[in-house]
Amino acid sequence: MPYKFSYFRGKILGENIYNKLFGISNKTCEFVEKVQNECAEVFFGIEEIAKINQLKVINAFRKQNICARHFNMSTGYGYDDDSKVALSGLFACVFGAESAIVSPLIASGTHAISTALFGVLRPGDVMLSVVGKPYDTLCDAIGLNGPKGYGSLIDWGVKYKQIDLDENGKVDIAAMINILETNKNIKIAYIQRSRGYEWRSSLTVDEIKDIVTAVRKARNDVHIVVDNCYGEFSEILEPTQVGADIIIGSLIKNPGAGIAPTGAYIAGKEELVEKISYRLTAPGIGCEVGSYAASYLPYYQGLYFAPHVVSQCLKGAVITAKAFEMLGFDVMPKYNEKRGDITQAIKFNDEKLLIKYIQSIQNASIIDSAVTPIPWDMPGYDDEVIMAAGSFIQGSSIELSADGPVTSPYIAYVQGGLNFENCKLGLMTAIERMNIL
Ligand SMILES: *Cc1c(COP(=O)(O)O)cnc(C)c1O
């Protein structure tokens, strides 16, 4: 008997597997299957992006001649650590950058971004954010909030300026050019690609290209630094391939594919990457030192799997957007909008629905599925937040995860999912438990 697509959609021998294993009603299953059919064309586009990125990655492995010995560990100073050198070269090749630092010694995305800023900026220089307020944890590193005297950029005599997004949530290019022309101390134009936890669009690489062009026209002595977190492989080009000087991202997000256990990368212009390496370890030493007493294998494997895993996350975000759109909620981005990152925002306008949604995502996770998250006063946040994070790698948000500040208009930010099936199960669980169908 030939395989029939409709037969296998969630059914084994006539039984509904979502119902059998997870207690999801036929009504919810049928709704989500219908939503998935509506997403077919968008999914096709995502698969095309994944294909191109996968081929880019395979090409880079071959070009860099990655060998089994590159998985070897190192100890002590890590002199002649070939694995580290090859891994950095591999990332640089994939991102079209001159040079890169890829290191398990970088503790997080924030650590990497902070290191890059401290590495490039000097007292008296001005950092200009062109996307309004940066990601929360960066505000502390810059010195925009919190106590004085703990060594933020501002403590060190670096100045900070920002241009708020315009009324359409877009970068205000005219205002940016104006300030670049009048303030000659501006050294860095800073771009955050992802929406982070703001109700705004993420930047597409095309939009980043427009910003780069405008900055270059106004000034050729300004470095363009992009917080690339959540963005990698969501499009066919990275910001470095449209003229950004430095991109930075976390390995427990997109480029680690849920396999890399920790770390971050910094890639871009060689001269700047070198300066940043002096900040990472010590001036004059840079990446000459730094060992890792475990195998580098998961970093290589993570990069290899990243284009596919990102495509799974994107499909999860798209089906989630479409489902909640059809159920009457406001979502950002819309299911068929061009995406510059893997995050999806859903506006619930209702505290109970937000909490139920986050709890459902936790319930559909593979790790800690029995845990019920509740809102709490997380340090560094103004409002209570609620988070779902049932991941293999602690805090990894390339894995299925969601959170939201418990305040009006009750927006959930959801991202990740190592495979589409898990994203879809999370969606079904949420629709079932929220009782909104
Ligand atoms: C995740 C992220 C960061 C860095 O966060 P860490 O938790 O320190 O890794 C910075 N900017 C954006 C937009 C992010 O999504």
C-alpha cells in the first residue's frame, strides 16, 4: 500500500498519536494540522534558506580542511591548540569574515559583546546605538543603569548615545546620519539584529545593509558592530557579508545548534578582532593562550547542524504565529513576514493566558517537563517575569523556550525548538490548555 500523507499526519494505525501520548484533543490537533497546511509556502522558503546555509557550512568545512585531530582537547596555556585555531577559521569562513574568536572561555553572549565593546572603545570615544536601548544585560555593561563604579564602559570614560526607533519601529537613518556628522567622537555604530524582549521588528540583513551604507557615506572611521544573537542562519547572508565590521553571538543559541555546551563567537575585521582578543585575555597575548580540556567536537558538530536546527525553529515560530493570528491574537512578526531572527512575540492582553502559555511550553519540553513555572522577581528586571526553559543545555534558547514580563499587554516571547515536532507539540499543548479554540 502506498504511503498517504494525510494518513501519517499524526496518526498511527488510525489513532491520533498526539491524543494517545499527550492527551491533546482531536479538535486541537485538527486545527494545528490545518494551520500547518496554511504555512506550506512559508516553510518552503525556510527550507531554501536552510539549504543554502547548509551548503555554505559544508563548503567551509572542506575549504578549511577540518580533520579528526581538530576535535582534540588542550591544556594549560593552550599553545599550538590547532583545534581552537581551526574552529575560529571555520566560523570566519562561514560568516565571510576576515577573522574570528570562537571560544568556550567566553561565558555568554553578554560577555562576548561586552568584551568586544571594551576591546574597541577608548576613553572619550562614543558608542552610538542606532536601535534604541540595547538588550537588558548590555545596559549594565554600558553603565546605563545599576550602581556606579563597577567598571562599566561609562565608568571608564566611554560615552553612550542612542537613536530611538521611529514611530514605525524602524531605524531613523536621517537622525543617525545627522549625529554621525556632528559628533566626531562616535567610534562605534551599534546594531542589535534581534528584537530581544521588545515589541519591535527584528532587523533583516537588507535593513542592516542600508544602515551600513548610510554610516559609511557619513563616516569611514566608524566601526559597525552587530549584536547578531538569534540571527545566525535565519537568512542567507550574515551582517559581515553586507559590510558590518564585527558580529557577535552566543553558542548556546543558533550557531551551537543545542550541541555546543557553552561559549560565544566574535567575527569580523582582523584588526578589530585582534584588539578584542587583547581584552578577552591580556594585552599582547590575545588568543595565543586559552585551552579547553574537553573535546572541541560539539562546537564543530553544532555549527554543522545549525542551519537545519535554525530552520526547525523558524518553522516553529511560523506555525505559532499563524495559529495565534487565526485565533485572534496580535503577533510579531506575522507568519509570512521576512524574518531576521528566530524569535516570535505573541500579545495575549491577559495575564492568565500568558502564564498558561508559558507553562504549556514548559510542559511540552523534554527536560523538567513536570515543573510548573511561576512569575518571579528576577534581578535586573522591572516587572515580574515568567520563563519556560526545559533544555539540555542550561539557559539555551535555541531549544524550545519562552518568557514574558507579567505586565500589560502580556506579551510572550518564544523561540527555539531543536526540531519542528517539539515546537508543534508546544503549540498544541498551549492551545489545549489555554482553552481558546
Ligand atoms: C541572548 C542575547 C544576548 C546575550 O545574552 P546572554 O544571555 O548573555 O547570552 C544579547 N543580545 C540579544 C539580542 C540576545 O538575544
